[in-house]
Amino acid sequence: VVEAAARGVCQAQAEDLDIVDVDQLEKVLPQL
Amino acid sequence: KDGLLSEEEFNLWDRLYRLGDSDTVKGVALPESHFPSLQEDIVTKEPATGIRQLSLSEWSVWQDHPLPTHQVDHSDRCQHFISIIQMIEGMRHEEDECSYELKLKPFLHMEDVS
Amino acid sequence: QFSHRQRLKAAVHYTVGCLCMEVALEKQVQFSKQTIAAISEVTFRQCENFAKDLEMFARHAKRSTITTEDVKLLARRSNSLLKYITEKNEEIAQ
């Protein structure tokens, strides 16, 4: 869970966002 | 016969399939995966020139349903992934309330939570 | 059976929400409810995969009880995760 959250955060930060939404989670799902 | 390529097979492979210095794409590599939550000391290596880094998300638009198979069906992991993508698709346009949360709320018993 | 499964799912969902909140506070980033729901579903399904694997590992070793050795096998593909799990196991044992 923490790993999924951490990767979501990294993705959001890479996109300059303050919120992790399903769009960001979707991008990290394949590697997760 | 010994499990290795015969001379003829080797020449065929060398001619048709082998990637080398004379090719634009000299090789392929999957991006390395690390655990941010384990706080590993990671040095991200830049892929060498000519090595094409493959993408796991390039075809994500196709990954919301199982594609046809032959002889062997999709793995549990694959079906799991597809289900999550479909779930995300269903939730994408939700605004304030989360349907998943609403469905589960009646079943939450705090004594189950550690 | 359905009800029991939904109870487990709800407990997992709640816990996932708490864990995401911790990460959110630490990283100063928010999580949408839908993201938490998706992570929860991934986790629940992954637990089912783990359960199946653990049963198989124990059975393969001709045991009727799942042990920590079986759990370590789950982490075999990642050195860093295996190391982490092994250390956690030693902490618990102590």
C-alpha cells in the first residue's frame, strides 16, 4: 500500500500536481 | 541436436534478428523498478546510446480488456491489472463521493481493524 | 461468505485510507478517494494472490501450516524486499 502511495506521489510531483488522482495511479500501475 | 544453433541457424539469426553496432537500435532494456517506500539508495543509470528503453505504459489504452489468446489464457496478474484499469475507468468521472467507499461502508466494523 | 469478504474488504479499505493519509502528510500531497479505493482493490486482490501462493509453497514442502519461510519466498524476486521482510521477521522473532 505504502509503495503504491509513494509511486503515486512521485508521479503527481513529476506532473507538478498537489493531488494523486486515478490518472497518476494508472501510470504507475504497470510497474507496481 | 545439442540444443544450440546450427551453423545455418546461426547465420540466419545473425542476418535477420541480431541487433548490433550497425543498427540504430542496438538493444532493448526495461526500465529498472525500485521500491521508493524502502528508501533504497538508487543511482538511476541513463540508458546507453542506442539502447531503446521500453515503456510499460505506452499501450495502456489497449489494456482495459483482455486481448485474444492462443492456447494459454491470461495470467491472474494480468486479469487483476485489467480489472483495476476498468475500475479506474468507472471511477474517473466521480466527483465528491466515491462509489467504492459507499458500497463498503455498511460492512466496516472497527473491531476488524488492527 | 459474501458478507465476510465484504467485511474484510472494508477493513482493508479503511486501513489503506489511514496509510495513504500518513504518506499524504509526510509528502504534503493529497490522495483522491478514488485513488484510495483503487489502491485498496489492488491490495485486496494481491492478498488473494499471496494466499494462493503461500498455500502452494506450504503444500510443496508437505506442511499443513504456512510459515515465515513461505512468506519470504513471496519476496524472492526483489533483493531489497526480501532483505526488508527478513529483517522484519527477525525483529518479530526477537
